[in-house]
Amino acid sequence: MITLVRSELYRMATIRSSWVSISLFGAVAAAFGMLDAYWWALFVGIGAFGISVLTVAQHYQHRTIALLYLARPRRLSVLIAQVITTVAVAWCFAAVTGIAVVIKGGDRPYLHTLIVVPVMAAFGTAAAAIVRRSSWLFFGFAAWFVFVEGLAGQLKWPLPISSYLNAAGGDAFGLEVFVGWAVVALAVAVLTLARDLTAD
């Protein structure tokens, strides 16, 4: 497990698109952190989701997943290592980009977001393991956020992004709901791990 996590971290550090994406998400999140803690929490959540999706989906995009599964036939251990990796990187990402929020006196939103960001990373990892295509997930995430949760639900329905934002604001029930969404996504990812790779 430690070897898998180390290799995932090494891959994230050496693939240009990974660290460029993390830097870009980080710059945007930090900039919004200077304006408002709520906007910072939103963009940190988007960043955590993006980091997780890219980390997992790149294996399918570059066809390295077949080699990984040949080296590690237990696919569940690979998924667990990917969850651990993305949770750790997303948490560090949130901790660093939120420094401006802390300086402005937003200690509580900062701490609440640090609690819920790992859940977003696990959710994104599970979604990428299910869908396997980052472009589909990003377009779907954007459309879902704007049309379903934003326009239709007004960010009040107990849906993933709305519950994430509620949890980042300190709502314990929002955290419970979002953890539920992440658990469901991880369960579906585990059930679909055995799918054939040739059609992807």
C-alpha cells in the first residue's frame, strides 16, 4: 500500500499536467480566499475534485491502468491507494491555499473546509474510477452544478455540492449528507472495479 501511494505521489509530481493543474487550481482558490471564505471553500472543493479526477482518470487516458493492474492484481488496493493519495494532496492543497482566509480572520470556515475537503477528494476519486474519463466528469460536474444544484435547487437540496458547501460552512448535517454521497460513490466504484479495460 505504501509503495502504491508513493508511486501515485511520484506520478503526480512528475507529470506536467498534474502539477500545472494543482498550481492553477491553487492560484484561483487562493485569489478567491483573499475576497471571501465562502468562495475559497467553493473553489477548494472544485480543486479537490479536479485533482482527484485527474489523478485517477489519467491512468485510463494514458492506458497505464492495465500495467498497474498487472503489477497489482488486487484492484481494490489500487483504489484505496488512490483515495489515500488524493485525500492527502487535496488536504495539503486546501491548507496552503487557505492561508489568506486565516489571515483575514476566517479560522472557522478554514477549519470546517479542512474537515470536508478529504471527503470531496474521496468522492472525486470514486467518480473517476466509475466514469474513467476526465472530460466527461468535468463537463458533467459543471452542468450539474449550474443547472441542477444552482438553478433548480438553489443550493438548498441535499445534493453533493450543496451538502459540501453546507459542511464547509459548519453545518454538521451537511457533512453527514456529503459523507453519505461519498460512501455511495465509493461503493459503486468498488462494484465496478472488475469492468473490462479494453472498451474504455
